[in-house]
Amino acid sequence: MYVAAAKISLHIPSSQSLKDRRRVLRSLMDRTRNRFGAAVAEVDGQETWQLAGIGVSVVSSSESHAREMLDSVVRFIEEFSPEALVTGVESDIIPFES
């Protein structure tokens, strides 16, 4: 089993309040969950209006499939909308042996 995880840093230039920020993030995270079945959570920048960090993880039986799934999720988030611009991605794949 392989777990692929990424921390994605975002800039939300149109946000003028925490409410604006939450609206954009909620939409992004819900669409990502629904489309890929990935686990998604806000992990950084909760008190800033225009910056955010989200964590994404996927599980697969093969390393290459886990990487492909995570790459697809990151690509989807990068193309999501001009409301949330990706400023950085850190990722890793963790193998679990039985």
C-alpha cells in the first residue's frame, strides 16, 4: 500500500476577508473530494485573508498509481480558477508493507 500526500500553498488574491477565503477553499476542497475521492483538509494559514495551505492524500496499491493520482489532483487544483493560485507544492509517497 502507498500513501501519496501533498501540501499545496495557495494565494487567493480576490479575498478581502476570512469569509471570502473560506468560500473559495470550501469550493475547491469539495470539488477535489468529489472528483478524486481524495482526503483534503486546510492545514495552514487559517488566520490570513489571502494565503492558505491545504493537505491532500490518496491511497493506492501501487506507487506509480498513487503518484499519478496525486499529480492529477495537483493539476486539477492548479486549473481550478483564478481565485486560488498555487504558489507551492510539497509532496511525498509513503510505502506501507504488510
